[in-house]
Amino acid sequence: MGNRFSFLPLLLVLFPLTLIFTFLLFFSSDLGLVTPSAIREPTFGNHVGVAQGMNYNDLILSVDTQTEGEIDEGLPPINNSNTFYTKGLLSTVLFPDNSEIIQNLSRPNPASLNQTSESVVLHNFQKLVSGTWSLNVSRGLVTDFHANFKLLTVNGIEKHFIEILNFQNSNGSPVTFNQFSNTPINGYADIKIDDELFQSKFPLTIQIFKINTIVITIKDEAVSDIFYNNNLLGITDSFKNFKGDELLIFEEDEK
């Protein structure tokens, strides 16, 4: 009998505790404090899935925008011949036109000789051009052309800062780039001298020769006279197609 009823005090203690634990577990699940494992969401997996879905949708939207033509209706598709970016250096020696001076020297009139000597002093020095240029073309249209350079006489006396900007294509002349030949680009631009507008919408032609060089021809008398009616010459140090691939690659000489 003593052994039979020795567990009775222990049962009397454990039974109320079991009831209390069951009661708390039941009500905590109703209040949302404990979430059943069957409906628990994998948070990390969901975030990864959303990110992948967003990237995928953006990629499809980008492709549709470029290929279907629904948004850019009427514009030609992008390709290597009508969309590119290039930049480089301007470096030119400008030589004065001495033909008029030579003609004046052949005249016996002393007054002409005086004027000729003044022309020699003021205009017989070569000028140096040194600076940079960049050109961006999209779907056959120049979206940006910018040339920024110094203009100095070789004697170092005369120095100016020149900027050519705000280029616009001539009507009906879309750009078609030819990597193996000459690509002319006709249009109009503004020119600033020492940060002041000198001439607006003057005509000029930009020519790219086989990616490697650039020639700028000024077709305005007042502007061209500043450069002794010479072309501005430059080299290319980068040329990227519409995919952003660099086409101008300088291979190191094998030793």
C-alpha cells in the first residue's frame, strides 16, 4: 500500500501544470503568436524569386522597346551604322594664306607695301590647335558633338579658348557610318570664343576616316577666317558601337 500511493503527490503537481501549458499553447496559436509550420513562407526564397522576376521583366521590356518599334514608331532600328559614340584629340597646325600678301608685294605702290608689312606682322604666324572632341550618334542623328580646344599663335602672344557645340544635322541627311571609308556628317553648330558666343548655327562638315581620324571643315567665312581657312584635324582614341563594344583596339607590338 505504501508503494502504491507514493506517486500520488507527484501526479497532483504535474496535472495542473499540463493543463496550464495546453491552455497557453491553444490560445497563443489563435492569437498568431505561433505559426504552424505548414503555412510558414520561405522569406529568403521569395525575395530571390521577386528579384529574378524583376530583372527578367526589365530585360524583356528593354528588348521589346528596341525591336518591336511600338514606342519608337517611325525611327529606324538601332545598328552599327547609325548608332555609335567616339571621341579623341584635336591637334592641328594652321598655316596662313599668304597669296594676298605675295600679290601686294609685287605692286610698286608704297602704301600697299606698308599695308603688306602690317599684314605680315599680324597674320603671318602659324596657329596651333590643341584640345578634345566627342561625338554621339543615335539612329542616324547627332545627339551631341562637342569640341573644346585652345588656339594659339606659335609666338605665344595670342591665345583663345574655342568651343564648338549645339550641333544639329542638316535636314534629310542621316548619318550612315562606314568603318572602311569616309563618313561625312553635315550640319550646323554654335561657336564660342573665350566663353562668348561668336557665331550661331554656322555650317560645317564632320568627316570620320576609317574610325581613326576626324576632319572638321568650317563653311562660314567669318568663322573659317579665324582658322586661316584651314580644316581642324584630330585623331580618335575611342570608338564604341551601339552595344558599347570598343572597336578601336591598339595591339601592343610583339617583341
